[in-house]
Amino acid sequence: MSSAILRCQRLTVRYGPTVAVEAVDLALTAGEMVALVGRNGAGKSTLLRALAGLTGHEGTVVRDPRACQHPRGEVRVAYVPQRATPRWDMPISVRRAVTAGRLPPGRRWRRAARTDGRVGGGALARLDLTELAARPVGALSGGQAQRLLLARALAQEPDVLLLDEPCDGLDVASVAALVGTLRQLADAGMAVCCAMHELRLARGACNRVIAIDRSVLADGPADQVLSPGGVAALFGLAGAA
Amino acid sequence: MSGIAWLVEPMSYPFMQRAAVGTLAVGVAAPVAGVWATSRRLVYLTDAMGHAILAGVAAAALLGASLLVGGLTAALVMALLVALLVVRARLPEDSAIGVAGQGLFALGVIGVSVSSQPRALSHVLFGNPLTISSADVAAVIALSVIVVAAVAVCLPVLVATTFDPVHARTLAVRTGLVDTAVIVGLGLVVVVGLTTVGVLMALTLCIAPATAARLLSARVTRVLFLAGSLGASAGLAGLLASYHLGLPAGPVVAVLAVAEVAAAVLARTCLRRRHAN
Amino acid sequence: MVRVPEPVRRLVAALSVLLFAGPLVACGRASAEGGDQAVRVVANFYPVEFLARLVGGDAVTVTGLTPAGAEPHDLALDGKAMAALADADVVLYLGAGFQPDVERAVAALPESVHRVDLLSAPGVGLLPAPAALGKEPLAGGNDPHVWLDPVRMKAMAAAVTDAYAAVDPGAGERYRANLAAAQGDLDGLDATLRGQLASCRQKTIVTSHAAFGYLADRYGLRQVPIAGLSPDAEPDAKTLAEITDVARAAGVGTVFFEEALPPKLAETVAAAIGARIDLLAALEFDPSEAIGAGQDYLSVMRANGQRLHAGLDCA
């Protein structure tokens, strides 16, 4: 556990009187691909947003730069929101949307420099978007749009990748391609944590599954957590597996 | 009358020259700001700010303060009120805008009626491009330089926060600050436009050319350039047409700007047809 | 131009009736204790108030309907005004569509209230509304700005006297004596203006709005108004251009603006033809507030005469 890049302790998020996430302890390490599962409203999105620094919370979230595959003195966390979040009718090209990932703190008032162009181009190529780079973002299919969001995250050159339901609404082929890409990224040393519905996917692609319902129900190897007698079954999650 | 004379004759009058420069400046500034209003779903807010600003200008006139500062303050109060009503009272956004805008407008009407010079104030409030002074012309040129420069410098941040504000926050961009800046910028355009070329022309130039430009292109730089050009041409053509037709300038410019949207819809439909065939 | 929409103005007026009318009626009754016998007169705006006081003297209490600074053309009555109307013995106003709201309210008053439309008084011959430059005159429209002609003011003063005498016959002699003095003042003003404007090199007066038709008609001048009969009827660009052309051709050296209107349009025309601007009061408001303490109709009209004398290059 000492090699955790991102670790939270006693993480609790409240929306007014409602407790969305309660006393969550978890740690992500480089090179692993983690599935975050739970029923609708279990707090998956809230937990990811808290880890990404988007939501006020109680408890601690610690980033450890020494645990990164390529230590740079800071841990970069990239967050991929649900596909419905962005304004897809915005008049921008795919390339410009991906380049937004190159907007690091402190330099954000400057235009994309040459490095930014190179990294952005790399991210586009990585997700097979090079041919679509000049397209308006509004003209993309669901799978292409999800790839755009992932490419934008890659343009941030992250150590940790947090994804909120990236497979929702995609066809089978797109899901397979996406999961394959995420797997490769994890194998290359990134810590990937992905909220998902599809338990079959979680079992097939992920080293580790965390089941939550406000707090952590189970955290362990996919086979154990999602086994017919496992904790997830108690909550009706295993039925889908 | 020959085409050249149609263009040149009105410009022999100094007030028409000032009106032309002022209208051109607002015709560039308002659409360039308006692109962000349309992209961020702030069209109704912009419209309602036009009403709310009445309260600020009336209060400023009563207190003897600068009308510009009063109008801008009202725009900010309006934005804060809307945010408060949406976040705290959980009102739907359009209801919040409607309630806040009408409330401030009503206060403004009362303010105008209790001021000692309501007759003079109503003339200050609703500018007329024909009576624009040299100082007004300088103000709208400054406005248009500020708006264009701010958009050019901050384009990446504006794009990132407009396309995906949640993601922009993970990049440590202070989206609240950017949102406020956008609303203040729109407020500035509306206030300056309202007191110089008139409220109708200012509001229409914020919305219509930007809408037309977005129909014609999906590249943000091209949309900004198109919006500015469409706004400036609607302004100038409207001013000249109003001169020759003997009609008030504000409504003619507004009608032309809306006609640009109709033309853009047509052009896009035709292009789609051709692609389909 | 977008103005405060009529429904909104009406709503504000209605609300202020609810809020203020009750207490005001009570106040009115209380203050009437001092002059129990005084005739309660309501006048639609300043020049009529002036006449009402001039003829009535101490025997009447006069309330105006148009608040200082409010647009008299197309006035929306407020609660105070409605309360005053409800309490009046005599109502003096100008018809001819000058203030439609006032005409509506007057029509709704009980039969017992004595009302006089001074525009239809004998001797007040109305002129048709002046046509805007290059436009047809409005069919059937009359110009309401009669008060800027001292001779017509005399005729209106006589009508006011008749109304007072009918309501308060006991004081008839007093009113007639006041009328004689008032007519003397107005005759004096007329003679002064006639003398000042008899031989002017410039006959064209460029004015902020078309308020000076009767003045121009009386003293042989030609009015070129920038805005129409109402100051809200601002000119379009071509009309403005024609006004500057006409003014330049006539050699106009002074463009006149009004006490209660922003001088922007007058400045625009003056700048275009290289003329000065000067005040020419239209007297739509109490000049003791709009111009300076101690000023009234007669002093302001004399000052108008001097400014015209200077601005029109008169001998």
C-alpha cells in the first residue's frame, strides 16, 4: 500500500443533509485498472469527483509523486466526466477540444505552444481521432465523443485517470475498443479508475473491483468481489455478471 | 440615386459619421461578446440584464454617480441574484432570470418615476445613434477594443470553460471567475450599447449575428470573425437604410441582424441539400 | 426606442393609488380646514395652474396633475393625481389628445364637478399640428401648445374666470377683478414680444420639439422643430439631415433647446451647421423648479423674448 499514487481516508461528501459518500478509504497504485461498481445513486460519481478535487469533502485525499511511473514532482490526475456534461453544440473542432487538456495551471492564459500541439496530436493519434481532428465536436458519434474526452485527458499526460461511466450508451464494439485502450494505459503504468455498470466488463478487464454503496462494500480482485457468493451479490449487483 | 451616392450622401453629415463609427464599434463588440452568450445559454440572461440595468442607471442618476458604473453594478446584482435563486432556492434557471430581471426592472421604473428629471432620464437611458457624442464614440471604440482583445487573449480558457466547465475545474481554472468575467463583459456591452446606440440595437447585436455565425461555421475563430463582420455590416447597412427610408435606425439595424439569421438558416439548409444529393 | 411599457407604468400608477390614495384623501380633508370656503381647483399642468392661481388668487387652492419632470405629453396619472381629481370642485385641462389619461379620468368624474377644456374655450383658435419636414401633416390633429401665445392665454383666463364664477358666484366680482389684472399683464407681455420680434433678420426658429407653433404664428416666425409634437417623436436620420440643410440654408445662428429636455439633438444640429445653442423654455413645467426660484410664466416668457431677440438677430 505504500506505493499508492492517490489515497483517500475517511472521505465523506455531503449535499446538504444527504450523505452521498461516507468514510471511504481507498488507494490507487500505478499500473492497475480498477472498476468502481455500485447501483445508481451509490455515490460512484461523487467519489470520483471528490478524488478529482471537484467537490468539497471531509477526510483526506493524498497524492504521492514518488509512486508515479514517471516521477515529475507532481501527480497529474485527469478526470473524464460523463459524456453528457460538455456542450457538444459548441462551435469547436475535435483538435481544439482535445487541446483544452493542455491548459495547465499557471500557463492557462497562453496559447497552445509547440509541445502542446505535439502532445495533443499524440493523444488524437492514440485514440484514432487524427482523421476527425478538423470535425466539429457536434458531429461525432457516441463512441467518437467518448474517445475525444479520453484524448483530452491523455493530453494532460496524467498519472491517474478517473473515468465516470465511459461505457454508458456505447455499442459493443466501441466498449471493447475503449476498454482495450484503458487496459493498455494501465499496463503502461497509469492508475486507471473507472466507474461502470457492466459487471461482466469489470470482471474481464480490471485487476480490481471496488463495490460501493455510500461506503465501501468490498474491495479486492475482480473474481472475489464479483463471485456468486461475494458481497456484490448481496446487493443485487451480481445478477448482471 | 447611384450606389455610391447612396453610400456617400448620408456621410456628408457629421452626425451620420459619428453614428456610423459608433454603430460599427458596437456592431463588432456586441457579437464577439454575444458568441459566448449563445454558447453558454446566456441569451435570456443578456436580455433580462437589459431590463435590470434600468434599475442601476436610475439609481446612479438619483445618487449622482456614473451611469456606466450604476448599470454595470445592476448587471452584477442581476447575475448574483440569479445564482442565489438557482443555488439556494433551487429555482429553474429561466424562472430565476425572469423573477430577478422583472424585480430589478420594476425597481428601475420606480426609480425613474421618483427622480426629479424622469423626462431627461428616459432619454439618457435609451440612446439614439443619431445623437451620439464624440465622447460616446470614444467609449464604444474603447469597449470594442477591450472586448476583442479580451476574447483574443483568453480564447483557450473561454473555449475550455464553455465547452466543459467541469473538466476545466479539474485543470485548476477558476471557472467561477471566468463565468463572472463573461457576465460582466456582456453587462458592459449592454450598458454601453444601451446608452449610446439604444437598447434594441445593443441587445439584438449581441444575439442575432452570433446566432447566424454559429449556423455558418463550427470553428470558434471563424464564428467570432463572422459574428463581428455580420454585426458590423448589419449596423452600417441598417444605418444607411434607415436614413434613406426615413425610419428610426435602431429597429432597422435589429431587423437586418435578424434577417441575417434567416439567411444563415436558408444557406445551411441549401448546403445540406446539396450534400445529400 | 423602447420606453417604459405602458402596462408597467399603469401598474405602478395603480399600486401607488392603493398605497397613497387613502392617506392623501385624509390629508386633503385635514388641510382644507384652514380654507373651508376655498374652491378646490385641479389643473392638468403648469401653464394652466398658473392661470388658475392668477385668476383665483386666495379664493382657490390649486393642485397640478403633472409632477415636476414627468412627461406631460401622454402623462400616466398617479394616485396623488387621482385623489386630487376625486376631491375637486373645478377641473381645468387641455383636451385634443394632449393628455389622453387626463381626458379619460375627467370623463369618469361625477356630473357635479365643473370641468373646462381650455382648448375649446372661445377665442382659442386651434392650429393644425405642424407637419414634420417632408411628411404629410396628421389628419385632424391639432397642436396643443397654446400657452406659448399670450393672446390665447388671455382667452383661456376668461374661460377660467367664467368657471370660477359659476361654482362660486359669491366671489364673482373678485375673480373678474383678478382677470382684468391678468389680462393687463398678458397684454403687456404680448406688446413686449411684438416689439422685440418685429424686425428680425432671421425668421426661422429651430426648436427641440414642436412646442412653439403658436408663438411662431403670433409673431410671424417659422418654426423648424427637431422632434415632433411630443419630444418622444425623435426624428430619423434623413429628417435630421433635412433639418440641418434647412437650417443652414436659412442661415440659422442659434438652435434652441428646452429647459427640461436633454440638449443632445439640439447640440447635434447646432454642431452640424456651426450654430450656438440657447434656451427657449416651453414652460411645460413649473419654472420655479425647472429654471430657477421666483420664475413664473410671465418672467420666463420675457426671457424667451430676449433670447429670441438675440438669437434671431433682431433690430
